[in-house]
Amino acid sequence: MILDAHGHVGTWPDFLIPDPTAEGLVATMDRLGVTAVGISHLLAVGPDAERGNRLAQEVAARHPGRFGVWQVYNPHHRTPLVTDGVWGVKLHPDVHQCRLDDPRYERVWRLGLPVLAHGQTDSPWSDPAQFATVAARHPDVPLLMGHTGLWPNGFARAARLVADHPSVHLEVCGSKSTGRWIARLVELAGAGRVVFGTDACFLDMRLGFGRLALAPLSDADRALVQGGNLARLLGKGLP
């Protein structure tokens, strides 16, 4: 089983996405053997979280078993959230310019669902240190650090900052990630706390999958990273 924790459908105004469709994503998934992808619609990340979340749900309904939905929460609009039929909640503090540890996210943490949040080293909105703060306040909420801090100069620091917070998992997508860094994060954090993601359709899923496929990992560790850890976190939330 291969589960991609971090995906999208839709377009973005200043980023070229050659194929923003769910159908294109499914075709690539079939080619690679990816079982399912957790998606948030880029309209939801951007100007209209409520409508974008509905579109993501429609995509998942058209392709049963292939997509899980990360419903986007915009803290400025107090987006309605559901607890059934989703993988969890997607937060993008940098787009919304609201710090991850801001009280306006409290209703998200109270849901108790898994949360995938953009994490960016040295960002005033989503630096990995804020993941540690949130995890200390809400240790029962499974929290995925999207991109593990994004920049290579922050990968190891991100792992160190959340070392004492087992609810935080390091999600490895990003154009700066490599197979060797994935293996290094497994060494630093343990194979049980590293989660595969590609950021498709922003980034080419084939590249993200290739990094994992060629990473110098044992078979047991690779199985955890490529799907076992996310399946455990989601439990019955799997499609």
C-alpha cells in the first residue's frame, strides 16, 4: 500500500500546473501503484475554503477509494468543518497569514482529527518551532508537518524540535527533498514518524515517488514511510 499524504487538485494563480485535474492524477497514481492521495482543493487553500472543500468532496466521490480529503480551514472565515468522510484538516498558515499556534485554530484542535499543516523554516507563520508549541498544548492531535520545514537547512532542525512530541510526523514532500534526506529523517526521527507525500499536482508525483523508491531504506522502514504510518494515523478514515 502506497499512500500519498499531501496532494492537491485545481489551479493556482502564479504557479504553472500542467494538469490540475483529478483524472490526470489518477492516471499517474495507476502508473506508479499509488493507492490513495490526500487532497485539498487549491480553491480552498486560496480564496474560498468552503466551496473548495465541496469540490474536493466531489472529486473523492467520483473516484472511490483513490482520494482522501483534507478539508481546508481558513481561520479568518471560520470555515465550517465536518468530522465524517474526511482524512482530516489542512492548514496553510503562510497563505492565510495566521500563525500555527494562534488561538484562532483552537476549534481545529478540538475536533481531534489528523491535521496536515504547511511547515516552513524561518516563516513567521509556520516555523517548525510552532509545531512543537501546538503539540505540547494538544498532544492527542495527530499533526503532520508538511514539507518538514521546506528548506534543506531546516530539515534536521525540524526533526530535533519535535523529537519529544510523538504526535508530530514529518511529511517529506517538496522540490528540495531528496531520497538521502528521507533516509536521514528516518535516522533522526525514527521510521514510525516519517510520512510520504508528493505535493502533486503542484509538483510531479513521479519525482516525489522516485525519491522514496530510491531512498536508502530497509524494506521495513520503507513500508512504514510509504503508507504504514499514515494508515495508522488515519485508521478508519482511509478511503
